[in-house]
Amino acid sequence: MYNKVILIGNLSRDVELRYTPSGTAVAKFGLATNRTYNDAVTKEKKQEVMFIDITMFGRSAETANQWLKKGKKVLIEGRLVLDQWTDNSGQKRSKHSVIAEKMQFMDNKNENSGSNQNNKQSYNKPQQPTKPRQEPQIPSIDIDDEDIPF
């Protein structure tokens, strides 16, 4: 059997980091993914949005908490799990979620997310020209063939 999920989406809420009694980090956050399609009947473009709960463990969970905020784009690789519980009224409930095994940041590190108000860099301003990189000079060595011992 094979259980592999690959999702690209934006965080729908900030990462919530907790620790187990044994000290393992556990991060939980929501991921919003969407797909655009043409309606077969009306021929108009429609968009379908899915909200998926993601859980990460260990160092990856701490990294997610440090770098991910609501709205950031991320790629998640993991496995699908079925969560089951009984609610307060005694009714059995269930939902699918993803246990993340790998994470890759998809936002360009120079993009302004709007949440960092201290970043005053203007992206419309032309950048300063950089100096051409100079290759290091390699000294020449004067060796005769007779000087080589083999």
C-alpha cells in the first residue's frame, strides 16, 4: 500500500507549536489549497478551495513555527490520516488530515508578506549596480620537467 500526499497552498492560520511530555515538538496549522476548473454546464471558471489540517513533528515543527505565518506559501509532503473522536453531544466525528514528513518554503524570500511592517524595502526602486566579480589571481609556478620526481 502507498499513502503519499503532496500539497501546495497557503497557511490559513498561524502555526500552533506544543510539546509532548517527552519533549517532542508538535506543530499544527491549516493549509488552503485551490484549483480552478471550467463548469461543464455553464462554461464559467470556478474555483474550489480545500482547507486541510497539517501536523508536523520534531525539528521540522520548530522550523515551521519559526518561519511560517498565515498567508505564506508552502509545499507539504506527507501521509493522509483519519482522525476520529466523539464530540460533547456523544456523536462520533471524523476528518482527514495530513501528517507532514517534508516541508519546502515556496515564497520568495524577498517577497513582502505584508505582515512585516519593519521591512522598508521598495520593490519598485531600481537596485544599485554591483561591481563585477574579480577572479582571484593564481600565481604562476616555474617548474622544469626535470624537477618533477616521477
